[in-house]
Amino acid sequence: MISIEFLRQFRISGYAIFDFTAAFLGIYLLSPLLSKIFLKVRIKISKKNWLLLTLPISIFSHLFIGQITPMTRDFIDIHSHYILKVLILSLFIFGVKDIKIVKKNSVGKED
């Protein structure tokens, strides 16, 4: 039986590939449900937007619950990891760029 610790040992720049894969796969599978929930409050978010927002949401949620992961620690470090900061902020900007507020009479209709 393969343990999670074994899977998490494979890393790129100190970040576990397994964690990235699990996060993106989870968002990919949950995005239709999440989009439907947000459409009920008149916010249209596509699957592409959810995928772009995966890492920014991850960092925010880890900060919110107080679970400091290596990426979260690197993101809040004010003295280094500028490429990571630019990447996360870029993903956030591109992720929220195409989010639309839909009119009340068009909720539930497809484009």
C-alpha cells in the first residue's frame, strides 16, 4: 500500500507534486457543483476560472485556518519568493477577470 508520505516525497522547488495534483483534480471535479452554487447567487464562474483560482484559494484557505504550508509560508515571507508572489497574484487576477455577475432573469440559462 502506497502511503501519502511516499507520494508527497516527489517535489518541484520544495513543493509536493501530489499536493498540486490533488488540489487541481479536486477543483476540476468540484467546479461544476461550485459554479452551480455560485450561479444561484448570480455569479458566473467557469471551470477555467476555478482552475486559475486554485492556488490563490488554497493559500487564502490555509491562512484562514492557520495551517501554514511551505507555499503559504513562502507567499507571506516579505523578504523573498517574489516569483511565487507574482505567480499567485497573476493567477488571482486572471482567475477573477472573467467572472461575471448575471442579470436576475438570465440565471440558469446557458449562453
